[in-house]
Amino acid sequence: MTKTIIATGASSGIGFEAIKQLLAQNVQRYKFILGVRDVAAAQAAYDVLDFDKARLVDILPLELSDMNGVKMFAGKVLEMLGDGQSLNYLMLNAARTHPADGPGPNGSKWCETYIVNHLSQHYLVHLLRPKLVESSSRLVFVSSGAVRVVKDTNSLTSILKANSGADGKVVYPASKLAALFSTHWWRRTLAGKCTVVAVSPGLIPDTGIARGLGGSMDLPPEIMKDAKSPAVGGASVLAAFTRSDFPEDPDRIFLTSWGEWWGSDMIANSLDKELQNEWSPSKEDIEREEGVV
């Protein structure tokens, strides 16, 4: 049976490597619907891969800083799936590291990095929710160990607001923590209906994620020694597609690049349910605040 994967952030880097590895294997057949910013560049990247072209790869435009574009993408996805086709996996991987040094996109009060890394993808889950529930889907949120550097959760709003002036090295982990709050919220909200997993691909310097940091992560040698290649990072993400050995503690949904389920103590700053609720706005609230038509 062919399984369908919807993915963001799959035109390059870790996401591209994950899809590339699925295209290369012969055990399970997949159909892919990929949302990308640059359709032509993504299409060119996939065209040169050697894979069975019967494995359909549909590439659709998706600008995650534009909520109206997110809504259009979701509508097209649901139209393509129709009534008879399941949505087996949703991989939310898109991310950026740019500083909050300008106005929010389309008049938003939030910086673009926050909208791309969290709010738009959270909104996408809302839009696809009926199909996800119908399909008993698995949602794979690509997270980061960087969430642990955020010690003061009360500072998130001031960091993630548009034009806050916060550096990308501060905005990125703050936005990924907000996304992890959302991951927990969806795990609770969809309990018994869908499987929700957060996964870290590990430290992958050789991707476009460093563009917002001036092209370099500029990390000390003791940290860089743990760096992995995009191919290894893609394989780490794919592990979250198949793992079924979930811990008894339902809060332990974070799979590391070493294949371990982090203990609650390691993600303690993401376990406050009030904060999970706060950073997981409703579909209606997002549409009202972001001016979705």
C-alpha cells in the first residue's frame, strides 16, 4: 500500500535528505506532497535523483511567512487527497535562523523566524486536522536540542516580537521552544487519534539553516565535534517515522539523534501545560490576528 507524506522544509538540507532516502528504499512505496518556497529549484533538485518515477513527488508552492499561502497550500493538499486517500505522515521541518530585526511579514506582530518555525506550521496542522484524524496520521515535528538553552520562558514574547532586535542565535531556540510547546499541545489534543513525535536531527552545520547567522554557526570546537552530515540528520528524522517504543510517560515525545527518548528532565522547560496552551493558538485566533482571508 502506498503511503502519503506531506512535508515542509524538504527542498534542501535535512528534509531533502530524508525524502531522498525514502525514495531510494524499496520496502515501502510513498507518495510525496512537498511544500516549498522555490518550486523550480526544488523540482530541479529532485529531477536529478535516481528513483522510480512511479513514486510520485508533487511539489507545491508554500511560503510559510504568508498565512494566506499556507491556507492555499492546505486547500490544494486536501483537494489532491480527496475522500479516498489517507495522509499517513506530516513532517514539519522548515526552519530559519534570521534575527528579529525588522517588521513582521504582512503586518504581523511577530518576527518572520517565529512565524516560519512555529506559527505557520501550527496553523497548517489546524487546517489539515480533519484529514489527519481520519487517517490516524503520524505527525513528525523536527525540533532541536537548542530548546534547552532557553532558561527564561517569560522572555519568549519579547524575543519573538517583530523588530525586537534579538539575534538569530536567540530567536532560533526561542522559536523552536514555542514549536515544542505546540508539539506537546498537539500530542494532548490528538491523543488516541494521531501519533505525535518531536525529533532532533542533531547538529548539522552543513545546511542552509546557518544563512541567518551570517553563513556560519560559529560554535566552539567541543560542540562542533558532535556535528553530523545532512544524510545522517535525515536518517535521524526518519527514525521518528517508524519508532513505536514510546516511553510510558506521555510527555517523553522527544527523540534525539542518538536514538534515545529524552527524559522529562531534559525537556523540562517545555512541559508547562499553561505555556503549551498559550503558544498553541486556535485556528480562528491565528486567522484573526494574522489577517487570513
